[in-house]
Amino acid sequence: MAVKLRLMRMGKKKQPTYRVVVADSRSPRDGKFIETIGTYAPRQQTDAVIIDNAKANDWLAKGAQPTDRVKKLLELSGAWQQYSESKSSASKPAKAASGKSSPSKAKAASAKKVDKALETVSTSSSDTEV
């Protein structure tokens, strides 16, 4: 199931307000949703953006994809920066650890391949001599 962070329209005609929701990407815009994580009121003088950053980060970490507008709202609320920092800090140690061990693993694997190749060559040459 592909999960998205997107806007759900609320409010009266010609006076929109939006909820920032977590929803299945196949459900309609104002249809079924999983969780509400914030609100957005574009008609106010200072675009009122209220987003629960903890919930947003949890859903982003689980793989939910924000729409373009919601990504901008997450940047305004600071949730996107928190997510980016946590994502980069979590991936750096993993890359460093895998970077250190992978060359030695690669060398060991290539050495095994060379040994096997030499064995097959030596056995095939000894078979032809007899």
C-alpha cells in the first residue's frame, strides 16, 4: 500500500481550509484517510500551518511520500529539516561501517575466485598431460 501525506479540503465554498492527512494513494482526495497530522488555512494573512512534527516524522520514516504542497508545508513547520537530519545521521554510520568492511570482503571474494580459477586450470592441464 502506497501511503501519501496530502491535503484534504475542508471549509465552506470559496473559503477553503485543509487538513494534512496520511492516506492511501488510491483513496480520493476527500475520502478515507489513516491519520490527521495537521491543518493549513491559506486564507489567513499569515498562512496558518499547524503540523504535529513528531507524527509527520514517524510517517516519513515509515516511507510515506508527501505531495509537493505538503512538502513545502513540512519545510515551513520544520518537520522536513528534522526528518532530513535524522535520515542523514542514521545513514552515515551505516555507510561508514559498510564502506570499511566491503573492500575487505570484495578482496576476499576475488581471492577465492582466483584460487578456484587456478585450481580448475591446474586440474585441466594435468588431465591433458596424461
